[in-house]
Amino acid sequence: MSSSSTSIMDNLFQRSLEDLIKGFRLQLLGESNFISRALEEIRREIKSTDLSTKSTALHKLSYLAALHGVDMSWAAFHAVEVVSSSRFQHKRIGYQAITQSFNDQTSVMLLITNQVRKDLNSANEYEVSLALECLSRIGTHDLARDLTPEVFTLLGSGKSFVKKKAIGVVLRVFEKYHDAVNVCFKRLVENLESSNPQILSAVVGVFCELATKDPQSCLPLAPEFYKVLVDSRNNWVLIKVLKIFAKLASIEPRLGKKVAEPICEHMRRTVAKSLVFECVRTVVSSLSDNEAAVKLAVAKIREFLVEDDPNLKYLGLNALSIVAPKHLWAVLENKEVIVKAMSDEDPNVKLEALHLLMEMVNEDNVSEISRILMNYALKSDPLFCNEIIFFVLSACSRNAYEIIVDFDWYVYLLGEMARIPHCQRGEEIEHQLIDIGMRVRDARPQLVRVSWALLIDPALLGNLFLHPILSAAAWVSGEYVEFSKNPYETVEALLQPRTGLLPPSIRAVYIHSAFKVLVFCLGSYFSSQETTSSSLAQESSSGSSSMNAFTHGSILNLVNVIERDLGPLSETHDVEVQERAKNVLGFIGMIKQEIAEKLNLQYNETESSRVTAFMEDVFSEEFGPVSATAQEKACVPDGLELKENLGDLEEICGEFLKPVESESVSYTDKISFSVSKLRIRDQQETSSSSSPPHEASSLLAEHRKRHGMYYLTSQKEDPDSNSTHSDYPLANELANEISQDPFNPKRKPNQSKPRPVVVKLDDGDESRITPQAKKNIQTAKDDESLSRAIQSALLVKNKGKEKDRYEGNPNSGQQEKEESSRIENHQNSENKKKKKKKKKNGESSKHKSQRRNEVASASEQVLIPDFLL
Amino acid sequence: MIHFVLLVSRQGKVRLTKWYSPYAQKERSKVIRELSGVILNRGPKLCNFVEWRGYKVVYKRYASLYFCMCIDQEDNELEVLEIIHHYVEILDRYFGSVCELDLIFNFHKAYYILDELLIAGELQESSKKTVARIISAQDQLVEVAKEEASSISNIIAQATK
């Protein structure tokens, strides 16, 4: 008695949702305080045995969860209780809470199966609707499996209100429980012929989603969809059907021809912009081979572009960028509109316009367009500015700098980009500077000039985003120091005190580059000494080397400067910088004594000249770009196990791995560097007569002795070293091999300056096919039956559900008959409809007979079964 | 499909959320914060579409409320704008020139209406009349039940006195 009376009191004095909302608006406690108070109240009320109190509490909780992000997963069980109420308003609240808060992990999910089933079978259509909505949102595998029979029944319901919801739910059920397809698919398909627009709309929506996920499986239904496309005047339905055809036409080109005409007709007829746009998008994305359709679509796009509505303008530009790759003329036709859109106030519109502009770029207008864009970049906000820079970078580097003729100009442009105040695209610019250095020999002098300007620019050092560019500049000026006007200044720039602002990894690049410059200076000094002493000619002041004429004093000065600047760095905490600095200092330590002492003496015998010559050797190895497919070109030799577990190797190599890691300069540098080192080692090992065995090589030999099992067999290496050579082409050799042809065929004859050679790697499809794949193709050609087996296996795999349906049905022959009769019916109805049908009918009957032949001699054709047209 | 529906006021207050794809509670709050930041800052004369995390968000402002729907890349933006407009018209018809306050106090009703309009992220009903009819029928159902309930509780309350 007392408990029931308290529950009644609770009920009478409980705050309703409206009270809660009102309270929320009047509260002075602060939002979070108010929420926690309300939650306290809810927690108490929700335990009540009275279902109205409980449901009101749950209702309030749903409100707080939906709008204020309160967690309500703890109330899952209470939601289940509320749903089980016999009253509609309680059920509604309960289902809403479940829909909102349940997910696959919710543990009480198991408890609702029976309740949902009961409600699905309810005589009250609104209860059925609640259960369906709930299932559409939270359906799990188990729920979908257990409730498939109910959903199947509802698909045949006489009430369209229930039927359309059941159709909507089917999507979720299929997704979670594939076997449901066997049960429900047929009923679903039948609804495609429904005369009720709501039902049709729902079912087409489901097929639209299915076709997006797996177009192959919907292909056999093309006749039904076609009928809808021709007959329907409901824009919602038409848009969905168009989407389906966009998917289907992309896998079945013949379908494109068939649907182009009705689509064009919709385009001409309708006034609804959404439908026009869907037609346009379908044409440009999937029917782009159909000239007439594309022309019409582009005309419609043009109408969109000149509208004042920003939505249409944006979508028009969007559609243009879809059509651009295949029909550039459509973009060029609208050039003025696009350039005008660059100054639109809407960033989305600007972005699309930018995209299109870059689409238009070719070798004739690249400098003009880039110039315009750079001006925009200077004026724009940081976000858009970087988009512009990114687009210019990617358009110009496309296909190994295909459209760039004047690399001096382009390198200069890259330098300019670094000076745009908002520039944050340092990494891409870094990559391109290095890439051009490696690929384009003729651009190197200009690269060095630009790098020099970047290195001495004090403004850049402070900008975090530009550090990668500086890293590239430093690398370039070290690597291609022979083009430098004044190596001293380069060294000074590389070692300036403000480099302390750089992160250690980049500082290490700076120091290493300074090392390269130093070695270069010493080398040319020694060699000039040599020539003067050997020729003994007084007039040996050859004009060409005037800029590289190093005097003893200047060299000594250089060495001192480097020693002075790097000295403090040998104490630094950063290992990378410290190592690099120590390297240089160690080198200087070896040579300095001799240089200081021996003024104007014969150097070619001394230790320092030998060391310098050795270092020059190390640095003179030229880096080439490495093809992404280079690895694939190397065959795996017999006896080499690549998949074996090499865990124990770590133990052995642990000590070697660490220093390699810290050695990274930039990734390209690292790779090629190690390659060249390996090469030196190889030489030393095979022809050990040339020089006394180096310490490293003896270590290597020892290592090989100890861990022989991890090396390749030496027999193979030694006798036929030629063949191994061809098996493992070095990166540079690859590059040389391919660099014969890269002159641009489209080069204009009246050009003042020829396009420099760009080393381009052969990344074509051919190279990507592995030998094994090639073999597969070969055998497939030989053996027809095998290919058919593979294709049918593919069909099973791709079609998945669809195939299941056919195979699950024992009387598939009958199915086929049904299908063909359906097609006939469809054609009859088409006959009645329009005059233009005559021709089409002939066409389709031809197709039909063709199809019959195929069925008769099914062994001949192996493509997708042609029930379509 | 439509992944979620958001109603956000000019001041950034959330008025309705409906999720058709799975999002955890934390993600939901994050999504709301992120999107309302983007959308509320867009000027009045810009287009109604925003690219967001590989999806598109279509939004439209009605008085002080922003109606936002998140859709897939290949969905039709104009169609979704029409769905939004459709929804607003139904709300308008139901409440009789709807305003933000109506939605604040009848938050659940806005939900029920949306549930009749969309299912599983797809449009299920394109007729305004039908939706209105269904909603009022359900309201009736609730009213009748309420009357009964209140009368019973009255009886009990009398009895326990």
C-alpha cells in the first residue's frame, strides 16, 4: 500500500519534460549544475515501478542525451522495460530512447528481440512502425536474423504505410544478415512495379544503396529500372534511378547507350534543378562517351554557372571538374566564368574554380596561370593561399613535370612560393627541389642560385613551415656545390648562428652540406696545385676556374671558419647534430696539420689529399630518382626465403640498426647513399687488389664468416657477376637506361630554349605487372575454360548476394524464363508507349535473340550474362 | 544516404539531433561542435554545401535555425535541400508557422515528424499531407490513452485518500 502510494505521489509531482525544458530556460544554477540535478532526479524516478513515471523519466533523459550530450547508456535496461508497456505513448518513448542510445555493444540488446517481434506482429500499424524504425537503426546480425520472417511478412503488407517502412528496413537487414537476401529479395523486386509512388520511392532508394555498394548484383534488374526511368514522373524516384544507372553504366557500357536518350529527355523536359543536376552528373560521370548527351549536359552546366544562386554555381563548377579529364573543351569554353569565380566570396566556389584552372594548365599557359594564381595567393587568407600553392605544385609536377619547359623559371617560382607569407607547403616544395635536382641536370645551376637566396634570407629561418624548404636548399647547395659562385659564402650561410632556430634533423643536413662544400673546395684546391706543379707552366691561370681558384690562405681560412663554428656543436645534446659535427671536425683534424704546415708543397702524396680524394669519391656518386617499381623488377633468387621469420636477426643487427637510423639526411639521400656505399664495398671486396683492405671491409668479411647463413650464396655472386648485376639494377643505372627518350614529343619547334632532359622513370603499367601476373595472363589466354572458371568465380565473389539467390533457387531455369517473360512484358508496354519505340524495340529484340543464343551456347560467352537489354 | 540530421540555433544551441549511422556519444558531441563552428560562420550569400571529412553537409537557415544534413559524396545536394525544405514545411503546417520555441518545447514531436519523413537515412514519405495525417493519428492515440490513464489515476488517488 505504501509503495503504491509513493509511486502515485511520484507520478503526481514528477516534473514533465516540459517542466524540465522550462526549468532549463529559467535556471540560474549554470547549465552543468542544472543537468546534474535533473539527472539525479531522473535516476530516482526511473527506478519507479510505475511505468508512466519511468517513461517520463526516460523521456527527459533522452532529451538531455540528444541535446546536451549526456550519457544514457546506463538506462538501457529501463528503456527495454518501457518498451514492453502496452501503452502507445510509453512504447514511443521507449523506442525513441533505444534508437538513440543502443549500439552493437549494448548488452541488453538480446532482451528486446521478442518485444520487437511482438510489435512487428501487432495489429496497430503505428506500433509496427515504431518497431520497424527501431530495427532500421539498431539492427544487429542477431536481430536481423531473428526478425527476417516478420520483415518478409510486412513486405507483403496491404498497408502502404507499413510496407514502405518495411522496405526501408530491408537495407539494414541485408547489410547485417546476408541470408535475408534469399528470403526477401523477390518481394523487394516485385515492388519495383508498384503503382504507389511512396512504395516505389522507398524501394528505389533501397536499390540505390545496394547498387552503390555492389553494382554487379543489381545489373540483372536493369530492365525494371529502365521502365521506372522512362515511366516515372516523380523527381524523388527519378533521381534515385539515375544514381542506380550511373553505377550500372560504369560496369556495363552497353547500358549507357540505352539510357542516354531517356536521360536527355528528362534533362530537356524538367524544370526541377535537382533532377537536371542529377542527369548532368550521371552523364558526365558515367556516359561521358556519348557526345550528344555530354553536349547537352555541358549546356545545362553553363546555365547553372551563369545563375546567381551560389548553390548552382558551385554545383556547375563541380560537374565541370568531373567532365574535365575527358572533355577539356567544356572547361575551356567556360574559362571566363571560372576565372571570375576565383574572386567569389564563397571559399567552396573558389576552390572548385581553382581546381578547374589547374585542370586547364598546359605547357603554353602554365607560367601565365601560375603567375595569376601566385597573385591570388598573396591576397588570400592562409587556408586558400595554401590550397593555391598546393594546386600549382601538384599540377606542375604532374607526370614528372610534363608541362614544364623552362625549369629555370619553375625553380625560381618554387623559391618565390617560399616567400609567400602564409605558405605552409614546405614539405612539398622541399620534395620538388630535391626531385628536380636529381631529375633535371640542366636546372642545377639555377637550383643552386635559388637555394643560395633562400639560405641567406633571414626571414625564412623563423618560419616553422619553411624549414623543410631550407633543408632542401641546404642539401642542394652541398650536393651541387660545383655550380656555386662562391663556396665560402655558402659555408657561411650554412653555419650562420641563426641556424640554431632549426630543428636538429635539418641542422644536421646543414652541417653535412657544409662538409660537402669543404671537401669540394679542398679537392679543387689540391687538383689545381697538381696541375700547376705538373705542368710547371707560368701562364696556368686558366680563366675557367677563376671562381674556383682557391689560394692556400683562403682554404686555411675556410677550414678555420668551419672549425670555429662547429666546435661548440660537438658538445650539443642532440646526437644527430653532434655526430655530423664530429664527422666534419674529425676530418678537419686529419688534414689541418698538413695544410697549415705545407705551404705550396706537393699535395698529391700527402695523407690529406688521399682522405679528400676518398671523401670526394663518396660524395661524387650521383643520386638518381628511384622508380616505385624498382623493387619489383628484381627477381627473387632461388633459395632466398623472404617470408621466413627473421626475428633472431634483430639480435645480430641490433647494434648496426641504430646508427643507420640516426644517419637520415632526407629519405632520398639516405637510400641512395647506402646504395653507393654498398657499391664501394662490393668493389673493394671483389677486386681487393686495388687498395689495401679497408677496416670496414674486413669487418664485413668477418661478419660474413660468422653469419654466413644470412648472406646470399657466394658462388652466385662471384662467377657470373654480370648476371647478378642485371638482376639487381642500381637506381642510377635504371635512370640512365630510361633517360634516353624523355624529350617531350609535344615540344614546339619555334621554342628558343629546348626543354632540358628530365629523367623519367618508366612507371607504366607494363612494368607493374609482376612476372607471375604476366604468366597468369598468358595461361588464361591459352585456356578458355580456365578463364571461364575464374570469371565465374569472380562473379560469385562480386555478385555475392545476387548469386546466392540464383543458386539457392533450385529451379534457376524457371527463374530465367520468368526473367525473359518479364523482359517481354516490359517491351510490350514500351511498344504501346511512344513512337520512337519502333527502332528501339527492334534493337532490343535483337538483343533478346542474341541473349537466347547465349543461353543456348552458354559456353561461348563468358562475360556478365546479358539479360539486360 | 543521410548520416545524421542536426538542428542548430544561430547561437550554437543544439535543438535536435538524429543519427542514422553509428556515432558514439563522444563523437556526436565532437561532430556537433565541429560542424556548428563551420556552418554558423558561413556568410548568408554562400552556397549551402560544406565538404566535411569526406562527406557533404547540406544546410539551410530558416529564421534563427540551421537545418543540417550530412550525406555521402555521390548524393544529390539539391535533393537534400528539398528534403530539408519539405521537413520545414511539415513542421510549419503542424505547429502553425513554426518558430524556434515550438521546437524547443515540442522537441519530441519534431522527432516523431522526422521519423515519418525519413527511415534508415532515406526519404520515406514525400507527401506532406500523409505525414500530417499520420502524426495527428498518433497524437490522437496518445491523447485517448492519456485521458484514460488520468481518469484511472484519479480513481486510485481518490481511493487512497
